[in-house]
Amino acid sequence: MYEFAVTPAVTNIRRRGVTITSVASASLGEELELEPGDRVIKVNGRTVRDYLDFRFQTSGETELTFEVRKKSGEDWELLIERGEGEDFGLSFEQIVPRQCANECIFCFCKGNPEDARPSLFIRDEDIRLSFLYGNYTTLTSITEDEMQRIIEQRLSPQYVSVHATDLEVRAYLLGIEKERADISEKLARLLDAGIDIHAQVVLCPAINDGEILRRTIFQLANHYPRVSSVAIVPLGLTRYNTDERLTPVTRDFCRQTIKELKVIQLQLRERLGTTFAFLGDEIYLKAGSRVPGRKHYGDYPQIEDGIGMVRSFCNQFSSLLKKLDQKAHPDTRQFNGTIMTGTLFAPVLREQITKLNNRFGTRLHVAEVENDYFGGDVSVAGLLTGSDFVKAKYKIQGDFLIIPRTTLKSDEEVMLDGMSLAQLKEKLGVPVFPFDMRAFSKWISSAGLDHMIPEMVVQPNAATLRA
Ligand code: SF4
């Protein structure tokens, strides 16, 4: 299992070099006659494993030697002189994620239907993606080479799934033996080397909550500011993950967790001057509580992990409403359509959209959509699928439908169940516009309501798969 699990990383290293996928016109790369399909094998005598290596090894250098394997099979050596800060104009192949060797009892991969999109089964555990996109790793199978790379190339911050500092509990959650679950020395080495860490806890009732959670937070807080924050996100169970060791996250559990965390957060704010340990938005929404205010989140250190997204959205929406006061359009009633979202976020969105409707006469209707595809307690917007939207067709009012952009693949208009946006439009018989909330707020504040619909197009967004 372990050997198999690390194979993709090994394969990637064996291929040597990184493939160029595009060369900008009139760039230095074009001048050097580099082409898509060429591989940069070495820079200044050092092997290049991926585009991060290329970036690191070329950074700040004005005199360089490239060893290039041309797509024709020829080997070139290029001696290059470039101006300070001059870009090569090269784009490279994506990083092939290294995969984990854990058997976490809560792993989302176990909760996927068999026909889910293949990317949902990727168990990525890759320090490069952690640095680039904030993907979490557990550090359980990190190699010496990777440790050195983090330190040498300053791949900071790293996002680490700690789950519990209690070794027995961590090993149990990760489904591995204690020796491998113990990352205390690795963490210490990274922290000593000046690498910043953002930690994550997937909160599983009756396993790593209560006193275990309290100890985890305070032990991590001892390393503040190098350990900069802890995100505490709830276990999510689909109908396919029926592991008896797991207890669903209930409303009462969320309320109790918020109560316990308030005491801890108060102590941490007094001691560190920051909240440090943040609860995921989902916990507040499930509890039926209002999310904390702006100050609680500081500079939103873990917003991509669902920490403070709701607060950020509400605040952006409020400032948007203020700005729109001066831009009111006489024909706003023509904006008659439906916004679909997950059951968890729908009440928050409805409250904001009602304000917009009341003030500007728009007729936007918020419809919550049950997640039938994954089932269980999955209620977040980003995991809705094409079949879920189709089942909720009867809720559509008005002339168009808006769906969350996060339901689509980052680089393709396809949803998690494989349905394309074009197929969805066909099945629903209305124009469908995908967007994300933050972009929506920014967009309508800059463009004005009168340009709102035609310009809503899909933009690639960074998809992050969390360990
Ligand atoms: S939760 Fe993450 S680390 Fe655990 S088994 Fe799944 S992919 Fe691996």
C-alpha cells in the first residue's frame, strides 16, 4: 500500500525535467527558440523536477545555462543572459500530485459514489501543492528530500492536517501506526528552519473533540507565531461513508463546540493577540448561530478552508449595497431569476439578496438545493451536482438560473457527477450562469446591475483538494 501510494511522486522524479506547455510571443523563451513540448532538464547544472524547481533555480539569476531536451529528441545547451527581472514567458505542465499513504477514517474519498469524477478520488499529499494552493498534508510520509526542499526553497507556509496532538488519537484518525503518525520531530525541524505552518483539525465527535481538542489547540499555540493558525472544520459524512467509528456532527454538537471554543479563543486573544483557533463557518451555520464579526478573523488566514468565508461575503455584500446606492438603475426589475445554493448557506444568502431586492427592485429568488448525490449531512454549495440542480428544477423562478461556480471543475465546465454546464442548461431549459460569491460582489459593484447577467462567465478558479 505504502509503495503504491508514493509511486506518482517517484514516477515524476524519474521523468527528469519539466515540459513547456506554452511560450509567450515576443518573450525571451521565444527568442531562445523554445517550444511547447520541449523539456527543461537542468538549470545551471541542477536537475529540474517541476516548475517550482524552475522558478527557484532561475530566480534572481541573470546568467544561466539550460539543458533542454527538444521535442524532436535533440539535446540543446543554452547559455543565457537576461535582464534583471526579465521573464522567460514560459508556462509549464502541472504538478502531478504525490499521493498519501494514510487510511483516514473520515477520508472524503471513501464517501464518493463510484461514478464520481476521477479527480475526487485523488488522495493528494504534496508539500508543493500545500505551498502553492493551501492543500493540506499530514507529513506522515514526507521524505528527507521533500523536507530539505521545503527548507531550501522556502516553501512557506505549509498547511498541515494535525487533527490531534495526542499521538494515539492522531494515529487512530489517520488509520496508521503511531510511529508514522508522530510528526513532532518533523514539525519542530520545519519550525526551527523558519517555515510557517497553518494547522487543520477535522473535528470528529467523540474522538478528537473536548479535552483532546483543547490540548491540541494549546500545544500548537505554544509555537505561535510560527504555527500561525488552526482551522477546525467539521467531519462531513456522505451516505457512502458508513464507518461505525464516526458520529455525525449535529446541531447540539456544534453549539457545544462553539461554547467551548469561545473560552479558548478568549484566552488565546489575551495571550497572543489573535483568535488563533478558528471554527469553520459550517459549524456556526449548523448550530444556527451568527458567524463572528470581522475582527475575529484578522486577515482571514484560512479563508480557503471555509474559515470566515460567510463573514467576508456578508461584509462585501453590505459594502456593495452601499456603493450601489449611487448606481441605482431604473430597469432593475428585469433581473428576475433564481440563485441556487446549498441548504447551509441559503438562509445567509437569502437575507442578503432580500436586502438587494428591497432596495433596488430586483427579483432574485434564493432556492436551497438538497445534496442527493452525496447524501448524508453534505449541505455545502460547492458539492452540489448537476443531478441535484435538475431535481430542484421546480424551484426555478424567473428568466435565468445562477449556480455556485465552485460546483464546476476549475478548468472545465463539468460538475462532480460528470454533467456538463451545457447539459444542465439543456435539461433545465433556462440560461444558467455560474459564479462565486466574492466575484459576484466585486463584479456587480464595479460593473453595475445593468451589466450583471451578460458578463457572468466562467473563470478558472483554483481548486483545492484537502487532505
Ligand atoms: S483524508 Fe487526506 S490524508 Fe487522509 S486518507 Fe484521505 S487523502 Fe489521505
